[in-house]
Amino acid sequence: MSLAVLPALLGLLLSTGAAGDWPQILGPQRDGVAEEETLADAWPAGGPPELWQRDVGEGFAGVAVAGNTAVLFHRLCAWLLSQVLDPATGQARWKIEFPTSYRGGVSPDTGPRCVPLIAGQRVILFGPGGEMQCAELATGKKSWYRNLLEDFNAPEGYFGAGSTPIVDGDKVLVNVGARGAGIVALSLDDGSTLWKSTDDAASYSSPVATTRDAVRHVIFVTRLNVVSVDPATGKVRFQFPFGARGPTVNAANPLLLGDHLFVSSSYGVGAKYAKFGADDATLVWDSDDVMSSQYTTCVEHGGYLYGIDGRQDVGVARLRCIDPRRGTVLWAPEGFGTGTLIRADDKLLIMKTDGELVLAEPSHQQFRPLSNARLFVTTTQALPALSEGRFFARDTKTLKCVWVGAGSPQ
């Protein structure tokens, strides 16, 4: 085996976890897909059975799960609080607290935006004021701490720091958003700075990693660009403009579709579909009429994409199925609203922001709902998680775990 391949393989092992895990934002590959799950075909009249619930503080950070460990990250008063829970019972095993001075921007919520990142035996927490804490997953003992916004003199942005970092090999890569330190690599071992690259301001999108033609890429959607960097050195492999100045946000993750890349944003930006190679990217199409996602990331099934077009706060949000190869809309039922999608067992789980959970069949011919249930009565924006049949979701006050797997709850 070539030594050049080892860092990529190590990064894959650290980031994806074991079968059934949901160790980072949008699951093992950051694409909203849970390959190893088996779901029920429908739910009883009362909805999927609730296993447990617990009170939570402020924040939009979803839960991360690895094995018999679930990590919750939220804010209580002036403290960022992370608790390791038993995913079967919701009981806390340990907690760590560290202070934050973040006061909020456009949103009154002052909690964390980034999903915890489980990397092997460590967990990485990134707070809204730039606070980054790395701790031992088994005990909560602090490995290292830095405030990245302070260290690199980076602005908070509209909603504080909100781009969930990624681990690749022995590095933690972050869209910090400072001049000369747009993208930064830190040592997973001690948090020291390994390299700095670009002047790109930070977005609320989280990077993804891939290897194409034996070349490793970590791809970021930043404030105004799509940027691929070499994780070993920070060298820019390719870049193209994406986004708009003014009160706009890039928040959906870039989506890898073989040797193509799909990115989407609202605010008049729209979507782009590009083919990329070792050191270049070629635009295939660009449109604001196909899929313009305010913050939700599409999921892929059978070559088609399912996602939310439009905005939660202004106008109309629509569930859509599109053909990314042709840049065409196949269907879009009216009045669906906003939600986050997970694909598992040839089904879609859609956690809507109004608190309704929908189970649907991913058909490119028409929208085919199978079951629905009301989990919450208040706004539900945090990203959900799915692990071993358990579905984790939270609103502004409560984290719930419900059973959506096949068979009896475990």
C-alpha cells in the first residue's frame, strides 16, 4: 500500500465510525445518508414510540452518536455544556463546561450551532464565539482548548461561528474566516496550528472530504466561494465563486455525486452543479430555479436529489425532487414547508421545522408519504440524528429519542 494513501484512510476511519453510528453533522459521510439502518415501513397511530426525553438549553447543534455514546452540546446561561448520554436511556455519564461570551447576532439564540464531531476516542466541540474544545470521549477530560475567532482575529458573522469542522487524518480543518486564515488546519493531538490558507470568510456550511483519482480533497463552501484544499498542506486545488455579498448565508453542505459536486443556497444565489478533477472544476449548470436551499442539505437516492427549496423565514419553502444531471425539477408538493432530510433503508425521514416528522418513499415520480407524527409543537431547527433505529431530535427546550427502526424498540 502506498504511504500516500494512509492519511486518507486514517481520515476515513476517524470520521465515519462504525456501522450504525452518526458521529458528525449529517451522518457518517456528511450527506444525510445512513446506509446500515433498517426502518419501520409505517408508524402506529400515536407515532413512533418515544424512548426518552430530556430538557436542553439554547442552541441548534444536533446530537452525535458513536456506539453506546451520544453527545449533546448546548448552552446554559454563560456556559457551553456538553454531556455524554446513554443513547438507550438518555442518562448522562459525564459533562464538560466551558464559558462563552457570545451574545447573539441576527438570531436571539446564543447556543452552539455546530454538531459535535466524534473522531476516534475524541470529541471536538465548536462554540458560537469560536471556542473549540477537544476532549476524551470516554471521560470528558480536556485534551486542548482554543478560541479560534480570537486567535485569528476573525469576525463572528451573522449567527456566530457555525461551520462544523472536519477531521482528516491527524488534522482538524475549520473554516475560521479570517484574513490569511480563511481555512485553518489544527493538530488533532494538541490543537496547534499546522497551516493557514485563503482569505475566505466563514459560512455556515460544513466541509466534506473525498479522494478522486488518488488525490485527496477537503471541499468547503465558504462565504463567497467553493474551495477544495489539499488537507496535507492547505494548497488550493480548485475554487469557483458561490454566494453573494450582503445579508446572505451559505449553509447547506456541499454534496459529492461521484466526480460531480452540487452546492445550493437561497438569497438569490441558487445552485451550481460542477464536474471536478484533481486540480480543476468545470461548471455544468447554474440556476436559481431548481434548488435554492436556505440551510438544509439535499439527500441523494437513485441519482436524484431530495431537498427543501426556498426559505423558512421569507416566502414559501417547498420539498422538491430534482435531477441534478439535467438541472430540472421533477416534483414539488405545495405547502410542505422546511425540514431536514435523512435517507435510510430506501426511505426518507423528514424532520420539519414545525415539529412534524414525516416518513416517505424516495420516488422521483411523485411525493409518496408513508407516515407522519407530531414530535414537537415549537420550532425544530437543530439537525436530527439516526443511529441503531433511534431518531434523535430537539426543539428549543426538549431533546427526544424515538424508535423508528424495524421491529420492537431496543
